[in-house]
Amino acid sequence: MYLLQKKNLLQSVFDNKYLSTIWGPTCDSCDCIIKDVLLPEFYIGDWLIWKDMGAYTTSRVCEFNGFLQPIVHSFIRKSQWLISIFEMFISRNITTFYNNLTL
């Protein structure tokens, strides 16, 4: 029998923290992700997760230094997806309605 435990991905499992700066792969001064923060030690294969990283994170990707573009795994809660679809539907119908009005 296996016991499954819920893990909080945003909470460290280690107590030791180190003053850290995280850089992107380009070695460019614009490629600083986060600076002077206390972080736990990371290991190969560890994932770093950000909420709302921004629209330009993949548009700035280049293959400088031999790094390929990353594979992006986007996800959204079903409730948020339904709300966004509904808002898009309402927005398009309102626009169509106003465009068809004759003065």
C-alpha cells in the first residue's frame, strides 16, 4: 500500500536558504530573472515555478549560447477558462451589435 501525500510546490522542503540570483541562459544583463533573494539549494531536474511570469518570457528567447527554445506547458483552471470564453463571447457580441447599429 502506498501513501500519497499532497505537496505544496511553492514551499521549500529544506530549511537552509542561500542568498541567490537566478539568471537566464543568455548571460546577458537583461536576462536576470530574480536578484538577491534567499532560496534553497537546487538540484538538476528541479523545477522553478512562477505565477504570472509575463507575456514576454518566450518572445525574448534566442538560441544564443546553443540553448534551444523551451517547451512551454501552459495550464489554466477550468473555471477560469470558462469565464474567459464567456467574456470573449460577450465582448464579440457587443462589438457586433454596435457595429450593426445604424444612426
